[in-house]
Amino acid sequence: MEDFQQILPVTKVKRNLLDILRRMEEEEATIAITRNGEPVSVMMPYSRYEALLETIDILSDKQILESLEKSKKDFESGKVFHHEEVWKD
């Protein structure tokens, strides 16, 4: 899966790092960095990095995945509550 908003050579990143960081944060962009035309690194906003780590944690937890699968099956079979039912007094 490639979700890069921009692919830049390392020389351009070195010359324009502060501008690239500012733009990357403003646009929530992920940038692939290349050297000699080959991808060597990725830059992303810290918030996106944290979300990625959280996703990895969730996907590596067997109990959470089992619970999500059960919830998916319940939803597909119509075993759900409407928010009015849940929040009524």
C-alpha cells in the first residue's frame, strides 16, 4: 500500500527541510524520500505515526481482534442496538 502525497529526492529534502516539515504537518502528508531514484525513507507527521503504532498494537492483540470479529458478525446479523435504546433513561 502506497499512501504518499509526495516523493522527493533526499537532496531536495536536505535543502528544504523546514518548508517540507511545515507543509507536511499542515496537509497531514506522508512523504517518501528517494536516493538515486530508489525509496529509502518515509516522513510523516507525528500524529500519523502515533496512529500507525496504535493500529499495530490493536492488530497484534488476539483478544481485540476476536472481539472485533464478533462485533462484525453481530452487526451483519442485525444484533445491534440503536443509540436511542442505549441512552434512554
